[in-house]
Amino acid sequence: MVLNIPLLLSGVLVPIVLSVLLPFLGRSLGKKSITAIAFILLLYPLALTVFFTIQTGLREPVVDPVIFQSDSLGSFSALLDPLSAPLAISIGLVTTLIAAYSLPYMEHRFEEMEKEKISAPDWGTYYMLYVMFSAAMMGTVLSTNLVEFYIFLELSLLPSFLLIAFYGYGNRERIALMYLIWTHVGALVFLIGSLIVGLSAGTFDFYDPISLQPNMGLGSAVSPALRLPVAIAMVLGLFVKLAILGVHIWLPYAHAEAPTPVSALLSPNLIGIAGYALVRVAYTLFPDEFSHLTNYMLPLALLTIIYGGLMALAQDDFKRLLAYSSISQMGYLLLGISTLTTAGIAGAMVHYAAHAVGKALLFTTAGVLIVQLHGLRSISKMGGIAPKMPLTASLALIGFMHITGIPPSLGLWSEVLIISGAAGSVLSKSAIAFIGLLIALLIGIGLSTAYAFLTMKRIFFGQPSEAALKAKEAGWNLLAPMAIIAAAGVLLFIWPSILIDPLVSLLSSLLG
């Protein structure tokens, strides 16, 4: 379906452009009004993606008309199809509801900063950066062109850097700078590969908005000696964004010390986009070279799962535990992609949505505990909180169920698909490789289950701690956005076919 007007891109550009007004409006409007405006700005792209998903059933791509065309750069458009829809819906859902959650949480954060005599820009600036960050992420997953993708990728980096630097915890300026350098370097490595492809092929389009087909093998325009190095550069740049083992150093600091609403967006909404780009961009441009690289990507994915799980088990800071958990979960995403099977890649895209719901619930739970327990993040100082905060405990449990694949969570379907794809891919190689995969998965899944439910027990159950004696349930201004996110996750568990069936159909044709 080719639209008559660029509605999809309007869902990206309208929030970004109008967000510039928020700092000025913040001087005359109250914080509730600014929050409402930010909420509405982000509700617009969410409504668009959900509407087109339901209207078409994702049986056909929804594409904007070309809004910019150049002989050297190609065409700028926007695409919603079975591959991008799980990400677009997840980003829209989480960013919109966390915008509402930000109001009570950032009230607490501003009070903390005032007591610590830390100056920071006001509500208008916070929401301007928040909306820009959120809309730019939507822009990356809807892009059809390498230059367009890179612009939105960088536009998501700068506001998130400033959000950490202005409103974060600890040594926030240093951590924000570390985050900026690492992820910008990753983006630049990706850009170098993209430039070589685009200049060699005469176009930067990885998807043709006219023929409605991906430009498979466009990287073949690159000279044979450079194809594999260019493919490696693009994959490595995306690995930095994905925080895969070896280039993950920045993530535990940035995600743990960002203001909690921003942490809920960074993981996995931002980092998971790189997994999507591995399929949409890197595989599309270099299918043969990418297939060769998967021999190394699959064991790296397993190591990432295990490393992230072990490090999560060792953490006492709840937010830092969730950060290492995100590294482990990105290992699952990479595992599904590296199988190059329909089931594996479908599972990876669905896992993005499952992790978006689950980790949003868990980071917002951390935020509730910070607000209600006066900044407490140490797991060892908690315990027995569930009787005082039953709703928070229930929502946290749903979050952990999503990342461990326990029904009724969307994570069940994503893990089944990923494991099915991995088993099928490795079994065709050798029995020894299959046994190695089985052992690694047992360890990885065991670690995920262990850190999830040990943390649940240590925070909410057991002997009441001193913190539990003072605890009380949060208000609905914090819990209502969390409850809606949880309900959306359960709905997708009940109705997964809306995402999985068209995704399987698309991947079957894409992978041949």
C-alpha cells in the first residue's frame, strides 16, 4: 500500500519539530500541561502504526510516497511491514506511556537534584529531549535509505546523551560522555561501510519504495576485495549499538545511571534497533558475506547470553542488574538473527517486543522503588516488600516473566522461535555443534531464570527489611502506565499471530 501523503514520516517529523517549542511553552504552562503535550505528540506515531497494522494485517507493506530524491543519495521514504512493525509498535507503546510515567518520577528526581544543589534544565527541556529521542528511534525503524537511517540514528544519540548528562545519577557527565563516544564510534564505523556501498552502487536505498522490494545484494557493487571488510564494518558498528560482548562496556554505566524513564527507553528500544538493522540493512546488502559471518556470530551470541546472565547475578544495584540483563537479552536477539532461519529471525524481532515490554516494566519498577524508598537501589537492603507494595510486585513479576519466556508473556513465543531456529541451524552442521548449543542454552536460560526470580525473591519476599517497614504502594500516576504496558504484553501473548504470521511469510520469501 503506497500512501498518498507521507503519513508515516509525519509521525516522526511532527513530534520532532513541535518538541522544539516545549522549552518555550514550559515557561508559561505547568508541568502537567507539558507532559500532556509530550504524551499526545508520541501518541500520534503509535496510533498510526497500530492503525496500519490492524488495517492491513501486515499482509502488504505500507509505504510513504517518496519525499526526497537524489541521483546520488537515492530516495527517502518510510516503510511499515512485518519486519519493522514489532519494533515500531513497541517503541510507540513504551515511549508514549513512559512520557506519562515521567511526570511523577521526574518530580522526585528534580527534588533530589535540588537537595544536592545540582542545576538542570526545566520540564520543557526534559520533554523536548525525550520526544526527540523517542521520535528519532521511530524514524530509524521506518527508514528505507542508509543516509536517512543514519540521520535518525544520530538524532536518537544526541538527546539521549543530554538526558543522561543533565538528569542522570552518579558521575553523570562522565558516563554520558562514555555513552556518546562508544555509540558514536559504532555509528561512524557503520557509516563508513554505508558510504562505500552507496557510492559504489550509486544509491543508498536498501529498500526500493517504488517497486516495494528490498535491494538484495546491493553490496555486490562494491569491489570483491572490499565486500567482506565492508560487511564486517557495518556489522561491527551495529554490534556496538547492540552492546554485544566485547563492545558492551558502555551499557552498564549508561543504563544504570540514566534517569529511570530514559533507562526504560534505552533498553531495549534503542539498543535492539541494531538487531533489526542487522537483518534489514546488513543482510539485505551483503547476503553472502553475512551468511559467512553468522558462523562467528552464533557462538558470540551464546557467550553474550551467558556473560550478561553471570554479571546480572553478581549485581546488588537493581538498575545495574537490569542493565546486564539487557546485554544477555541482546544475546538472544543476535542468536535468532545468526541462525538465518525464518523461525530464528522471526523470534528475534518478536523478542524485541517482548523485551521492550518486560524491561520497561522492570526499569519502571526500579523507579517506583527509588521514589517510594527514598532513592534505594540496593537489593540487599530490600526484602519482604510485596505485602506493602502488591501491585508493584505483580507488575515486576510480569516483567520478569517476559524476559524469561514464562506464560502469559510474549517472551514465550519469541524464545520458542529462537530456540527452534538455532536448533535447526546447528543440527544441520554436526551433532557436536548441536550438543554444544544445547549446553550453552541450558546455561544461558538457567542464568536468566536464576537472576530474574532470585531478584524477585530478594526484593519482594522473605524476611521484611527495614525498607519494607517504611514502604507503601505507589500512586496510580506511577502504576497506571506500567499496568497498560503489562496489559499490552499479555494481549500480544494471546494474539501473537498478528505479528508472527506475516513476519514468517515475509522472511520465507526474503531468505529464499
